[in-house]
Amino acid sequence: MVAATVAVAKASSGVKVGLATPYLYSMAGSQAIRDVRPASAATWYRRGADTGQLWLETLYMWDVKPQSLQSSEGWDPVTGLGVPTGAAFLKQFGAQR
């Protein structure tokens, strides 16, 4: 998604950008990139009576320990800097040449 949005920003602005990383990091924390923050995410799964399980329902928690990759505020290995926010991203990308 980020690569496609960068391509649209470059095409619409005519900015010649080699390595996009410095531009992306210069926009971190601005309106151009939305940080993806941890969520309380879970999936409820009902097991059938034929499984012979003692617990018929199970709640699987996502984005919590003991998983090694978790999202957090700011940069994280799961979501990186975040996601482009559309028009603000297109306007700001490459503006600090």
C-alpha cells in the first residue's frame, strides 16, 4: 500500500525521488502518516461438541505476548511507520526537497 501511494504521489507531483525512505521518515508523526497503534484484538472460536474438548469456546488473543512481533506506538516491526493518510500524504511527499 505504501509503495503504491508513493508512486501516485511521485506521479501527481512530478517530484524526482530516488530513495523514498528519508521522505517517509521526515513525515513520521505528521498528518501524512497515521501510526498504527496496538489494538485489543481477539477471535472467538466455538468448537463443536464432536471434538471432545472440555472448553467449547476459545478466545484467541492477537497482538499480545507471547508473540514476538507486536505493534506499538511509533515505529514497530509489524506496521513500520504506519499507513499513508491519502491527500495529506500526497501533498507532503517530496515537499522537503
